[in-house]
Amino acid sequence: MTAYNVVRFRTKPGKEKAFVEAHEKISLNAKGFRKGALIKTGERTFCMVGEWNDMDSLAAARPMMIGVLDTFREMLEDLGGDLGVTDPVSGTVVAEIG
């Protein structure tokens, strides 16, 4: 069953361009990964959305995704509320909208 992961970020001041450029260079060659998009949601705020074949593929790729995060982690600001620099969620599709 199709799964998605969504991760919310906020960049440090002056790091937006470098953050976007870092994402333009990413090639996530993970089994089951279909596609992803980085979305600008506000001033210095972004959301990454990934589409996966299933939750097993997504779960297996988490170490790889953490490795990617580590390449730009220093550009991110703590989100507060004990979240750290990311606010990730994931799950399987329960309804498709077309």
C-alpha cells in the first residue's frame, strides 16, 4: 500500500538558498522510493514530501534519509517543543483524491 513521509523544517536565517540547493542535489536511490518534493511553506519554513511503494520500503530507508539530513542539519533551526530540527510523520494512504 502506498505510503508517504512528510518532514517539516525551518532554516536558520540566511540558509534558505543553501538548503534548497542541497535538496536539488539529492538522489535518494532507495528501494521503493517513487518521488519526493521540497515545498516552501513560509519564511524559512519547508516541508519535504516523499512517496513510497509501502511502509516497509520507507522504514528500510530511514537510515539513508538520516544520512541525507546529516548533510544539511547545520542549516536548520530547532523547531522547539522538544522536536529538534525536524518534525517527521509518515503513514499509509487511506483515501486517494483525484
